Amino acid sequence: MFQYKDLEIWFSAGSQHLYGPETLRQVSANTQAVADFLNKAGLPVKLVFKPIVTTPDEITALCREANYAANCIGVITWLHTFSPAKMWIAGLSILEKPLLQLHTQFNEVIPWDSMDMDFMNLNQTAHGGREFGFIGARMRKPLSVVTGYWKNKKVQEKVAIWMRVAAALHAEKHLKVARFGDNMREVAVTEGNKVSAQLKFGYSVNTHAVGDLVGVISSITQGEIDALINEYEESYTLAPCTQVNGEKRQNVIEAARIELGIKKFLEQGKFGAFTNTFEDLYGMKQLPGIASQRLMQQGYGFGPEGDWKTSALIHVFKFMAKGLPGGTSLMEDYTYDFTQGNELVVGAHMLEICPSIAEGKPLLDVQHLGIGGKDDPVRLRFSAKPGPAINASLIDIGNRFRLITNELETVKQPHPLPKLPVACAVWKAKPSLDVSVEAWCAAGAAHHSAYTQALTMDYIRLYARLHHIELLEVNENTDITQFQKEILWNEVAYANS
């Protein structure tokens, strides 16, 4: 899977020849200094300084080269002086990579006593950037703008968010999703047009026979299994039945074999995400519970019952969040607590919740599963960390894709669940349980979601805008009447997206 260290963002300032060679030399030196400083500031993707652009031909050449550079995932431009925007039309019309306008200036404060016209001509971001903003709006480009002094931490944080989203979009274009088996029968929302998804997002989704996966699982050696079980014993608390000589120890051995087999299959095919379904486990001895959990923690996307859209979205979110605190997981709203004034949602799934969101050391356990008709599966049990979170659902609404989010406050699990042998998260939905559910259903959001404690809405809004897909947000300010109107307005706004 892709790594940030392999990627780069190109950084070039715009100017023109009106101000003379000395000014252009200073613009170039200042741009190089900004790039060098930001590269030392801990941004997630390397900035590559590119010569300043002063003519339409230079701008077009920069954009064309960026398109064809395999490791270039985006372009940042800085309008250091005034750069007439008609010069940018040809270049921006062909640019396919994300574009950020860094609306900054080399000096932090105005040199009130010494500022003259030469200084003014050199430092024209304040109105040069507005000229650039116009052409971005006129061309309907999804231009991102970050304003402020380039040494300011808040400015760097905003640039870092844009970099992470650009990196995720780059990885998404190379993502392959393996579906082991098809959809859960008769389920609607997990279906969708895979060709439309590849056209819009770039990732490919294809089915692979469960029998082919079983062949890889069968090739796993005992030595590989023993090594992975040692890792289990070091990483988790093992329930008595799963320990050496425990009655379910063989189930653990088989679960390790399945995990190693799935990972080997994914690595061989260069897949970044996968799905399976309990209705098609041909040749497998148990549903891959702990395998799906641990592979998600390693960055793979996962969707149950053939849900490829959720699987791809989880991988994208995990790539976006590399190195950030907090985790990202598959989630499903399972049941409600309607206690008045303290309404709660228990989110879980049969087995497959990612331990990246766990509070404390997970318990490795084997318990009966009443569906699937296989041996009792191994799973990790834990409660999610308290704190802010987001549920996101990507659906195929027929003529377009729609992304729906709900902001949450995950709480400490108020009571033990001794008879529910799964990992789970308990949360308060914003603005309230009734409004959030009514909005979620009105938007057609799925019962599966990508749950993240690592990303904020800033990331998700930018992701939706760069893809030009519909985004419906359910949050503290949601009014159900206005939300339903927004759905109607979006039928017009996104009719041809």
C-alpha cells in the first residue's frame, strides 16, 4: 500500500515580467525559503520547489508536468506578486491534480517606516491572490485557499489537512477492492454501480472466488501460524477457552491461518480493501472475525456482506489519517437506549470492529455465532475510547454518489455487556438521537458506516468537494425541516455530477 514518503507536492509562485529581473530573483528566493521552512515544519508530504511561473506557457508547462509526474499528488501556488489571471486559464484548464492557493506573504508585519513602492510591488499577495481566486471561481475549479503567515502553526495545520486529503485521493486512484463472494442477499444499500464508482473515485472493485482464497489459506505453514499466535498472546488478553489446552484453542489456530491467508491474497493482488459475506464461506471453517479486525488496523479497508463502498471509504479515511491520533473502523448502529434525556446508540457488528478505536487491551475470545453455519469464530472484544467521532456513509443514490456524515460524542460504556461478545462503541448522536436518525434515514444513509475518531469534518468536506460529490452533514445545528429541503435542493445542484 502507498506511503506518504513516496509522495510530493509541487510548490511554485506566480509573478510576471512587469517588475524587472531583480524582483523576480527575490520572488524565487523567497519561494525557495518558504518551501525549505515548511519541509522542516513536519508537514506530512514533501514540498518540491519549482521555478516561479511568469508567462502562460510556463504555467501550462508546470500544470502539464504535474499531471504526468507519478509521485506529484497536488500543486500549491503562491501569488507573491500580481499574476494576471488570464495567464492561468490554459494551465488550470488541464490541471488534474488538487490545487491549493497559499495566500500568504513573506513578511509577517508591515515595515511601516520603510515601506515604499518597490516593497509594495514585490509583496502583492493581498490583491494578487484575489485575482487568482476569481479565475478559480470563474473556471469552477475546486480551489482550496489557506490564508495566513506561513510560519504560523494554524496555517501549517490547514496545509497539512489539504495534503492528507490530496494523498488519499492519489491512493484512491490506485486502490483495488477484492470482494470475496457477493452481496448479502436481498440487501439494497450495499449494492451500487461499480463502474460509476471507478469513474468518480478511481478505485476498482472486482469479485474473487472464495475457493481461490481458501486455496491461499490452505498454503499457510504451521510456522507462520505459530508466529502469529505468539503475536496474539503478546498483544491481547486471551480468554481461558483460547489459551493453550483451552477448548477453543483450535479455533484460534484456524483464525490465524485465515488471517494470514487473506493478507497473503491481498498482498499478492496489491489490494487495499476487501469484503466478505457470511452467506458465502465456501471451504472456510469460520467467519474471519479477528482477521478483518486486525487487517483494518493495518490500513486495509473492510466491508461486511459485500459492502464495497464502505470498505473503500474506510481505506481512504485510514490513509488520510496516517500518523494521527485516534482510529477508524467499520461501524453499524445496532440498538438504542431511549432513556429520556440520555439517549444512546450502541454501535457494533457481528465481529468486525477495528481495534484502532479500542480503550485498553482487547480480549481475544471465541463465542458462538448463530448465523453462517460455521465453527465459532475468534474475535477481539473491547469498548471504544470516549471522545468526538464521526460516522460517514457513502451511498449510490442512482444518478450520483452521496456522502452523509453524523457527528457523535462517544461516551464511556455505562454498563458491562457480559452476554454481548463483540467490540462496540456507545455514543450520543448530534444534535439528538431522534433528529440524527430521521436525517440519516431521509438521506438514505447505510446501516454500515466508516467511524472515525482521527478525522474532523475539515477532512471530509474537502474530500467531498475535490470529488464534487454531494455531502449531507448531520451535526449540532441540524434542523430536520431544513435538512429535508437541502436534500431537495441537492437534486438540482448535483443532478449532473
